[in-house]
Amino acid sequence: MASSAEIGEDYSKSLTSLTFNSRPIIQNLTIIAQENVHAAEYIAKAIERQIAKAVPSQKLFSFYLLDSVSKNVGSPYNILFGQNLFKIFTEAYVLVNDENRKKFIGLFKTWKSAVTEAGLPLFPEDQIGQIESFLEKATRRNRSAPPQLSVELLIREIDILCQMVQERLNKSPSDTKAQERFKVLMDLKRILTTQKIASQQLQVVHTQLVGIRKDETEKLTLLKAQQTQPQPQQQQPQMQFSGFPFQAGAPLPQSAQNRQPKFQPPLKQRQPAAPSFSTNQLQALLGARTPPPQVPTNPGDVSSILSSLSQSGVFEKLNLKPAPVSAAPKLDQQSLKNLLGLSQMDPTSSIALSGKAVVASEDQILARFDLTQQFLNSHKPSAEEINLIYNIKPNKCSNCAKRFKNTPEGNIKQQEHLDWHFRMNKRLKQNEVKTISNRAYYLDDEKWVNFKDDEILGSLEEVTTESQAAERDGRASAEKRDAKYVVLPADSTDLTTVCQVCKEKINAEFNDDLGEWIWKNCISVKDRDGNERNYHYDCYVETRGVKRERSPG
Amino acid sequence: MSIPGLQGIISADTLAPHIDTSSALVPSGSATALPNAKTVEISAFSEWRFELGSSSDKLRVRLVAGEAEMFGTELSSNMEYSFTGAMKTCIFTFKGCTIEYAGCELSSEYVSDESCMTNYLNLHFALERLRKEASTYNETSTDKRLGPKVLIVGNKDSGKTSLAKILTAYATKMDRQPILVNLDPSTANFSIPGMLTGTTISDIMNVENVNLGETITTGPTFYHQKQPIVKCFGLESFSDNDKLYKYEISQLGISVLSRLRNDQVVGESGLVVDTPAFKITDYELIENIISDFEIDVLIVIGHERLFVDLKKKLIKPSNQNRLTVLKMPKSSGCVDLDDKFSRDLQQRCIREYFYGIEKQVLSPFSIMANLKDLIIFKPVEPNGMFGSSGLSFLSGDMEEDEDIKTEPNAQLKFTEYSKLLERITEPTAEILSNAVLAMVNPSGLDLNRFAYTDDEQALIEDTVNTSVVGFTYAVSVDDTKGKARFVVPSPANQMPSKVLILTKFRYHE
């Protein structure tokens, strides 16, 4: 067997073929990396070296490989690259031309949202953050890019808004809506200062604030206008917008109008970049599948609109931001609470939003379903109901499509499940080469009645096989310990090995059934350098147990 | 021809001609596009029905976009699915999806928007509500309430098994662990045909496997394996020996209900019972099953007459609140399966029991055994002599069993058990060659008693009361030496059980 270092060298050689952007080559190299996970350290080094030494016009291709390996193989590659991703990225970035830089940025953008199978960020956040601020600076030199969102920025924004609301309150102290908004803003500020908020959530908050700011600006203008020109304001907007069904009736009450300054024509002129769709269009987009959004006079909450939007796929399809003009003025206690709830969850924003919206009412949804003939025949399941078997568990196992809830408990289950896949995949690979599998015997009635399927679901590593071994023991005097053996490597010249724990010599025996030389009661484990180490099975289990005790959790 | 067990271990390659190492054994997290693939767009609430015509057909399928499911089990977009051999199946989507397929010509394929899935989903949620109510009740109460126990009946090929799969798959999606019971001896669930089984479904099922998924093996698998309890009936149709059928059902019922009571997660999940095609004349059998499994929801698929008749007969003032009888529409996708198709499927289930599936090849062992050391029974096949008239025997209630055992008239007892199984005193090549036999779990048998007694009824009693430990088939029988070579699933020095039940099924290499 080639040593890890040799594999690294071979890999390094094959990397030189990456002189053009070739999907098959990258795929092939990814597979090799996957098959040689034990030599990951050397392979990762080889890729890093290639990035460093490739001519600038070809650096991108090696980066695509880095990307492919990190995303498709995942651990340990993403961890290895993650250690000095900033350095690798920036060193290459400064050397390449503008066209390539765009591609670098495109690639980087995918990293920001990429997660591993376990749902963790693909690369360490600090590295991503560093690259982000680097790119920000680098691109700002050329054109003024929007400033990077940060908690501080948002707080500053809130402070400004507070001042604006305060100013409004000074002018009309009886405005309860303004008071409420002031309170909400203060709450939001407190949350931002006391809690850790994921960047996606910051984006959501930011969108809200932008909307509020526009709203406040208008209101202030309006107030000033009212002061200078104290005539009733009703007529003008109503003439302009009589097409809106909900405004066609009687003149709007003053308070309601105050909250709807977005229909003021001057606003539209001032906002050339305003969202390209109106409330009406929004309603049309949502269509029959989701309930129509609350009309602005209703104190609906933002997240329900957000979630219905994301459920109906408007976000992705039209690439629209949530309409700040329609949503922002409604930032109230309720939506704040929703935001709060979201900030505790995984920031896969839109999915999390819809998931959250459903979780809250799972019991209520189920309570609609009667086990009666009439109901079963006539009921048409709504999207919300169907989501109970889909999006309520937004995290899908990348292997087998099993779904997990986005809760701490769900995440633990998913982690266990992925660990199980990992172990099985590892064993499956070994199986292709050597080991023999058999159908296990069925349990008898008593054992079956007492059997717990959690044994199969595998929070514990060896339960299944051990119970099987025990099963076999009872029947044919099968040798339990023989179940643990290591087949001598084909290139081995030495019939003995040494247990790495007790340092005792282990002699190989020939097993007739297997037709192989084996070390009995032995287990082979790869160490950090990818070298095979042999242990007595018992020694290994014992020492591993000790390690677990030392580091709880 | 390769004779299994000649070298102790069989070369995987000779036994599994379908191995294709290129198939996605270990999903890489990004299934690549299929070469020369055809694409199917399935709109929301529609299903794509497709058929593979011959046993050599192999279809590769990939979910390109959207969400899709097969009998309630969701498909992964990161994985390539392969379907091998003759089969008729479908992919359904609630939200719309794009499927890509390649590999072989389909003998039939079309997208239909006629689906009963909304009814089935309604049913699932209504059942889930009952599970939730059970869980809520159990949180505060010391007596444990069980989840819904559902029995599905209907005509042949009306989609009973599909509904059973869908209901269990959906329940599993909601973190339940329902028990799926199969009482149809012509099909196999986590076993071989001829068996009555109960299996806790605690994880995603394997949609590629014709047999729902894998039972436990000693090796690694891509999916979580399932652990069934298996009772031997051994014949193809329940009417071939309804006494034995009823007896084994009540035996299975005892174990399944004990499991429900013993395991809170499973208990609150309840069970789904799949059945062969019962008619209204089998009413008594249905009633037995209802009492054996404490059924509280009876679903009749696509058979108005049976639904009305059963409702009339079953809803009595005494159990009005206990049993809900509902009908469900039959899917237009149900196709009549001919005998050959069913037989091929049976053969395939037996082969996969011993040799595994493409993605997990198993290596059975062979053992030479002296036939005189073995006790071989076979199910009695009453050819009109006992007919279906003597139905009064054993209503399935264990209390009455006890009564029979303590019955002073031993002669009667003898007669009754002898209607279930009969011993094969002289097993010959003619009888045994290629026959599949169920091995009775030795833990339920007192072998000494077996070795030295002539009391055959006691032997039968023990045998029918014990579940199956595994299966074996005879590859060669030497009448002159009185020896036979058996293939057993796992390595052993001797036959895992000395007591065998000869089934009606034969397995040919």
C-alpha cells in the first residue's frame, strides 16, 4: 500500500493536468481525494501548492477543485482548507485578472451559504469573514460596494431611526403607532446587542430597517408638509390610487393613512429603485396556493408573509427582496418575536422561515383531520399540511433523503444519522474488497418483543453486530471474538503485528473459512497520518472508553 | 452452474450476475447526470407510472429537481436509484418534480394525474392525530394507550400493500415506529413468501428493493436494516389451510401486541396490517384478525360491496366506539399481476434472502446434514376432507388454547394439532430437492423432548408456537446415504435448527 506521502505526490503530479477548466478532470480528482481520505493532509497540501504555483490564468481551476473536494467530500478537506483559506484565497486573488476575480467572487459567494452534511458552515466563519472584508475593500476601490452588514451598522441605523421617530413624537406626541415603533426599535436594539444573530438574520433585520427608514423619512416629510401647508391630505392620494380595491371605499381614517405613506406619489419618484411590484402584484403572485397576504390595514406579521412568499417560491423565481414598503411598517412585537425565534435556528432563511411557521401549529393542523369518511374523501391537503411530511423537517440527509427538524434535538439526530452513514459507507467500501456479509438470523419472540429499533438506528457503534454475534453464539458455537479480526494486508511480509495499546505481539493465523491469514481479536484503525495501526479489539474498546470519559460531550 | 457452499464461501461474482460496480454504491453527495437520459416532468399531485418488462432490465433513475416519493418514501436528489427486473411501480410528487431515467426501454410509462394520494395523505394525518392523542394521554397517565391499529383489506391487486407502505412510510417521517404486519402469504415482507411477518419500520425504506428493504445482516448496508418477527405458514394461499393460517396469525398477534405494549415509541405508533385478498365469505377470518391485533381502524380499498357488508357485520352496538370502518379509493395505477409475475417476484425474494441485493451481496453457507437427525414437518393441505367446514377450531384466543391443552381427551388434541402440520417421516430427494424450508427457532424448542418422544402432537404444538429463525434450501439430497446438503444464510457448524418446516416454495439457482 502506498504511503500517504506517496499518494500526495502522485496527486500533485496529476494536478498539473488542470491547465484548463475541465469538469471531468475535477470530478476525477475529487473522487481520488475521496478515496484517499486517509491521505487527506497530503492531498490538501498538494492542492494548495498547485494553487500557489499555477500561472495566474490557471489558478481558478485549482480553486474549483478545492471547492469541489470541500463540498463533495467534506470533512476532513473542508477543515484542512479552512485553516488558511483566507491566505490561499487572497494570495491568488491579487494575482489574477479582473475576469477571473469575478469568478473568484462568485465562487466565494457559494461558500458563504455552503454547509456540510452536518449542517455546519463549510468553512470556518472567521476565515469567510476575513475574505469577505478583504473582498469588500478590494472591490470598493473600484466601485462603491454596499457596506458589509454588521451588528454595529444595524445598531447605528436603529439609533438614527430612533432619532427620527423621536422627532416625529415630539411633533405629535399622541401618535401611538410611533410610540409602539419606538419601543420595537429599542427592543430590537437590545436584542442585537445581547444576542448573537446569524448573518442571514441580519439581512432580514436590515431589510426591515430600510423599510422603516423610508417610511419614517416620508412621514417626516409629510409632517413637515402638513405644518407648512396644513390642508387635508386625503384627496390627492385617493385620486392617484383609486384603482386599489381596498381604498375605493370611504376616505381612509387618518391613522390608517399615516401608516400607508407608501402610496404617496412623491415617494415613488424619490425611490426609483423601489421594488418593481405592487401589493396587488404580490397578491397575484401568491395566487391560490397560499392565503392572500393581509392587507396593510391589518396588523399582520412580517414573517408569515415572508414564509408564504418563500413557500410559493417567489423569492427564488423572481429574485425579489421582501417588499420593504409593504412589510416594513408592520414590524411589531409579534414579528419581532418571530425574528427572535428565527435567530435561534439555523440560518437557512427561507426554509427555516417556512419550517418555523409550520412547527408552531403542527398540533393545530393535525386537529383538522377527522377519521371520518366524509372528511377523508373531500379534504384537499393544503401546502401547509403537505409540509408536515416535507418542509417541517428542512434538513435533508444528503445520502438517503431522510429529513430532520431544525431543532437542537433534530440536529443531534441528524448528526447521529450522518455518523451512521459515514461508518456504513466506510465499511461498504471495505466490503467491496474483502469482508463477508451474511443474512442474520431472526430473533425469537421474546427477544423481538424486547428489541429496540434504536439499536439499529445506531447511536451506538457496535450494537447491531454484537447482538448478532450473541445471537449466533446461542446457536452454533460460533466464535464471538473471531468476529473481530484483521485480514493481513496483501503486501504484508510480516506475520506478526503489535497491539498499539498493550504492545503485545499478535501472531497471524490462517482461517480456513475465509481462506485468509488473519490477526484474531484485532482491529485496524487509521491514525491521524493515515497509517494503519493494529490493536487488540478489547484494548481498543477500553482505551477509547477512557478517552470518552475524559472529554465529556 | 456454481454449487453454493462448495468451498464454504461462494464467490460473490458468480452468484450475483447483476453486480455493477459503477452504480452509486456510496453516494458522493452529487449524483451526476445520466448519459442519454430521458426526462419526465411530473406536475404536482401526479404520478409517473412505469413498468420494466424483463428480468434483465435495469433502469437508472435520478431526481433532477423538485420533491418526489415512492410509496411514501422520499427520493434523494443526491443519489441514483436503480430498479432491476420486472416491476410495475410509480413515482409520485406533491409539489412537482423532474425525473431523469436511462438504462433500458420501459415497457410502459406515462404520467397520470389520477392519484389517490390526497385521500391517503388525509388518512395518514387522521391516524397521526390519533397517535398524537395517544402520546399526549400517555404523558400523564399510567395506563398506556396505543396508537391506531389499522387493517387493510380489499381485492387482489387493489393497492393494499402500496397503502400499507405509504402509511408506514409517512408515519416514519413523523418519527414514529409503526409495525408493518404482512398476512399475505403470496408476497414477502422482509422475509420470503409464505410467511406471516411483523416488522417495526423505524427508518426510511429502500425503494429499490422489491421486498421493501433489508433485514438484518452481519454486514454494512446503505439503509438501516429492519428486524422482523417471522411465523411460518408455508403455503401460498390462506385457504390452503385456514386452520394453520389462523393459528399463526394469533401467534403473531401475541408477539406484535406485546411489542406494542413493551415499547412506548412503537406502541404510540400503532400498526398497519396488510392482507391477502379477502372476500366477504372470509368474514370470520377478518374478525379473527381484528381481535388478534386489536384492530381499531379497518380500511376497505376499492370494494364497495365488501365495505358495506363488513360494516354491517362488524359495527355492532358492542364495539361501535372501538372500530372505525372506512373505504379508500383504488388507485387507477393498480395493475393486475399475472401468475408469472408473482412467481418471479417470489423467486427473487428468496434469492435475495440468501444472496442479498446488488448493493449488498451476501454469502450463504452450505452444510451437509444427516436427514435422520432432522425433524421435518410440512403444513397439512386438507384436500376437501377437512374442508372449510371445521372453522370452529381455535378462534385464535389463547385462553381457549389453554383449554385444549388441559382437555382430558388427548385423542382430540392430537387430531387438532395434526390438522396444522404433519411430519415427513421419510424425506427423500423427490420431496426435498430445491425445497425451501423454514428453520424453527431452537430457543423455543426442547430438543431432548424432541429426540426421545413419540408424542408428535407435542412436537407440532411447540413448532407452531415458535417463530422462524431463518430459511434454508436443499441443494442436493442423497437418498442412499440419507444425507442432504443445505444452504443456510450464515456460517454454522451444524444446522441452526433441527426442526424444519417444508414450505411449498422451491428455489432454483
